[in-house]
Amino acid sequence: MSEMEFEKATVDPAARAMMVKAKKIGYLTTFDRAKAQEPRCNFGNTGICCRICMQGPCRIIPKKPGANKGICGAQDYTIVARNTVRMIAGGAAAHSDHGRHIATTVLHVAEGKAKDYKITDSAKLLKVAERIGVATAGRQINEIAHDVATAALNDFGRLDDAPCTWIETTVTEGRKRKFKDTTIMPSSINGSIAELLHQTHIGVDSDPINIIFGGLKVSLGDLDGEYLATDLSDVLFGTPQPTVSEANLGVLDPEMVNICLHGHNPLLSQMVVDVAREMQDEAKAAGAKGLKLSGICCTGNEVLMRSGISIATNFATQELAIMTGLVDAVVVDVQCIMPSLRSLAECFHTKIITTMPISKIPGSYHFEFDEEHAAASAKAIIRLAIESYKQRDPNKISLSDQKNKVVAGFSMEALLDLFAAVNPENPISVLTDAIKAGEIKGVAVFAGCNNLKGTHNENHLEIAKRMAAADVFMVGTGCASQAYAMAGLLTGEAVEAYAGPGLKAFLKRIGVKADLKAELPLIFHMGSCVDNSRTISLLTLMANELGVDTPEVPFVASAPEPMSEKAVAIGSWFVSMGVPVHIGVIAPTTGSELVHGVVTRIAEDVFGGYFIMEPDYRKGTDKLLAALDDRAWKLRIRSEARAKYAASEAK
Ligand code: BF8
Ligand code: SF4
């Protein structure tokens, strides 16, 4: 890669510097591999390659008689729909398995097992219990935790038609009716995934609409799994509160033992954080100043939100953390971990430590995470990192001077506390009143990954800056939030630099009253990808306060650089929730005009939400702003009409 190519690959200066080093040592990073994959196969790119049975792959060539269908006769629309919803199934499986793991741990804590964990946030437990109908009066915390965890686990394998508890008790009445009317209300997360794999087996469903509805049902199962993962992680480890930290490769400290926590599930990473506090002396005995933990991907978000742990980098640049020569160990659990980390680690002293039975990398260290002895597992991992530190080669170190301040930790509870500083009786009205008054245009959620079809972090940053200038209140999760953290957008300085006058005034009003230790940031970091559930509770609260269903709320979502199957699942349930969803890539749906039209246009008629596929950040921003304007305008017209009607009724 040349200098110019580095600039096209990423907007992050820390990453560029490490890419130069990679070139020097002859290591091909994910950026080189992305380039080597060009040009992409058009069949795969447009979704019309079917590999669902072993007669395939069948590729659809519309003008070639016989090849305009698969060998079994499947049409383009069946193939595109099947491929799309199978991605949703993969995403839902990943998110909800994570949730199931947390729920099982809560159950074990309640049963007196898993002794290294405890119920940290009993207020949250009581709130969740009351919401889902678990009795609380006069009961022990462990009894309540037992019943809440059991209710969560029941959402995975219910055999009757009762709706999944977390969806049923969290969405608006209007959405519940919609999900029941369209038969997409799930009863069982695992059951809906299995049903969808059956539905899309060769020779089962060829109706693309029916297949898409099956996919949406699974996406709601995904939301259910995310929601209970968030709730029960808060119960186990505490509900996030505003915290100040730092982000980017400059957080790696040359004088400390550096351990990167990478993956998704807080069960192990939070334990490493807790245990590390007691193990600073062991690091000092090895000649370091102490232990420095930092995060990559969503496990990084989990420990940032609850413990203020720094962010090292996000998905696409995970290899470049190792490239600094400063990382003594990367501890990984599940999801979004590049298999290439291991071969790169061979060029350095870095130990890659896998911890989950379903997520191993050949040649790396495997310390199977054992919930019964979680603290001991965490200690063993830290000791390996300390050993590794002793082998660090000073000649291979490349310091990065890039790091930015981060203000994060905005759970829904923390956001409501902020709004309550202005209006304690009705906190959410602070946000909805500002929209009604036109001070802010609406709310945008930024979520999702990095995708090297574009420039790393560029879409994230450019869209957010433009939305800020247009007075949009922004919340973020996942690698999107990490992109903002790395670039300094989760700060008060960013408000000064980028917010429009309305957003600035709004944030100032809250900031002055709330009197936090830190200033309010431009974008409110709500957590990991499963914490997109927090953004749905924001949407639901707004809808209820405005007296409308969710499709009428000026609320949009954007995954500026989506990559994973989980992102597809999240985008799909946002659409079912009635939200316009921008994605910064063209999804492989264009091979069927019908399916592409359904997901980008017709979906709006049924659910109110739809996908906007737009890789160009300028156009993407314009489309998001147009969707917000349209909703805000309709909201105003409708509420004026309602007021007029009520006045004439009263006469
Ligand atoms: O669950 S945003 S690259 S780390 S999939 Fe993965 Fe995408 Fe990052 Fe978080 Ni979410
Ligand atoms: Fe081909 Fe049909 Fe098999 Fe798909 S399911 S690979 S279209 S024969």
C-alpha cells in the first residue's frame, strides 16, 4: 500500500502510522486483504448466488434460458430473500447466545453457585422483575433473581404461542398489535431461528414475502435476546453511569502490562477488570508500573461503560493494536475477533488467549472460562500477560501519540437522570418538547461495525458531524461509538466544534442543571451492540410521551459501516419498529428488484420503517435528515389537527 492508499484506507491517524509499520515488516493487514478481494463476484455481491444445497452454487443469469432460475427452479427473489434472512438468523444466534449465557449466570448466582459473581444492581433487578410480572414484595433478592433469570431462559425455548416476555413487556401497544397482526411476534428465540433455517431449506418456502416475514420474526427474537442481555448484565455488573476515559492506540502504555479485552461478553472481561485491581503488585514485581486494560470491540464498550476502561481501537484496526508491539495479551471471548490476530502475534511477543469453548484460534492459548472459578480464570490470564510482558522486545515498539478524551456511560437510566435535572416530574419530555419546539430535529442512533468496502471510520465521523450541525440529538453503540471515541467526538469540545445552535443550546441547558463531573458529549455512548436495546427503550419512551406509535417519532438509525450478520439483525428489527435505517453499504439484495424494493420501500407501508442504502456520506446524511424532517413535520401537523379537533369537539 502506498501513502495515498493509507489515506484511502482509514481516516484514523493512529491506524495509518501502524499501517506504515505493517508495510515495513511485510505483514498484510485486513486492509491489504480487502484490496486483494477486488473485484468482487457480482453474483455474491447482488445476492443471487445460492449455496443452500449441494447441487449449487446456482447463479442467476436472467437472460440465459435455464440459468434464470436455480437448478431446483428457485427464482432470484427466493434466493435473495433466503440469503438475507439467513444472515439475520446468524446475527440473532450470536446476540441471543450471549444473552443466554448472562441469564444462566444470573440463575446460577441465585442458586448460590457461580460464587465469584453477585447481584450488583438490585434496583435494576426489581425494575425488570416488576416490568415482566415477577413478584417482588417480601421476597429475597435471590428468589427474584431466580425467577427473572428463569423468565429470560424461557424466552429461548418456549413451546407454546405466548409471546417472548422481553418484547411483550417493552414495546408500545401499537407495535405489539402490529407484530401480532403480521405474525412476526416470536414465542421462542431459538425456535424462531430453527424455524427460519427450516423455512429456507431447499424446497420449503419460495415466497419472498413470507421468507422476509420469517426473517423479521427472528430479528425480533434478536431484539429480545439483546434486551435481556442488557438488563441482566446491568443486574450482574451495575447499570452504567457517566464516566470519563480515553480512546485510541495512544492508551497503550509503554510502562505498563497491556492487556486488550476483545470480543463481546462481559462475563469474563468484567471479571478481569475486577481482579486486575488486586493484581497491580504482581505487575510491578515484573518491572512494570502496573496493569493497563483497554478494550477492542463490544467487550471494550461493556467495560468502558461500567468501569471507565479505555478503548484501544475498533473492529477494522484490531490487528494494528498488536502492531504497536506494546500489547502483552489479547484476551478474546466471542464475535468479531479476526483469526489473523494469531499469525500477527507471532511477529511480536503478544499472547492471544481464547476463553470460550465455541471460539478457538489454532495456535493460541486457550484458557477455558469457567464460571464456577471465574476469578481464578481471570487471575491465570493476567499472570500469563505479565509473563508475556517480560518478553516484550523494545526494538519492536512503536508508540502512538494518538488518544482522545471520552465521556461515556449513558444507560437509559443515566440519560433520564440528565433529563430529570431539567424536569424531574417527566424527564423524557425534555427531549420530546425540544423536538416539538424545533430546537432539535430529532434523534439518530449510530450503530454497527467497520466495513472495508469504504474508508475505515470515515462514514461514522462525517455523517455524525453533519447530523450534529443539523441539530440532531445523537446516541451511539458498538464500533460506531468507538469511532467517535477514537476521534474525540464523545466530548464537550466536540459540541463546541460541531453542534448546530439548537443542539448546543439543548445540551447546554441540560449540562448546566445536571452538574456532572464531566461536560456532556456530542454523542451519547449507550454501550455495546446488544445495548441497542437501550436505544429502543428511548424510542418507546418518546413514542409514549408523544402519544403516537414508534413510526411517527422523529427517530432514525444509521449503521454507517455495517459488516456483521448481527448488524443485519439489528437493522431488521429497527425497520419492524418503524424506524428509517440507513446503511452505508449496498446490501446483497439488488439481485432481486422485488426483494430490494420490499426492504427499501414497501416495508414502510407495513411497518413504517425501511432501509436506506447509501455508501456516500453526504447523500446518506441528506436522506437521514429528510426522514427526520418528514416525521417532525407530520408530527406537528397531526398534533395541531388533533388540538383543533379537540377544541371543536369541546364547543
Ligand atoms: O457487536 S459493531 S464489528 S464489535 S458486530 Fe462487531 Fe460490528 Fe463492532 Fe460489537 Ni457489533
Ligand atoms: Fe441451486 Fe436450488 Fe440448491 Fe439453491 S437450493 S443451490 S438454487 S438447487
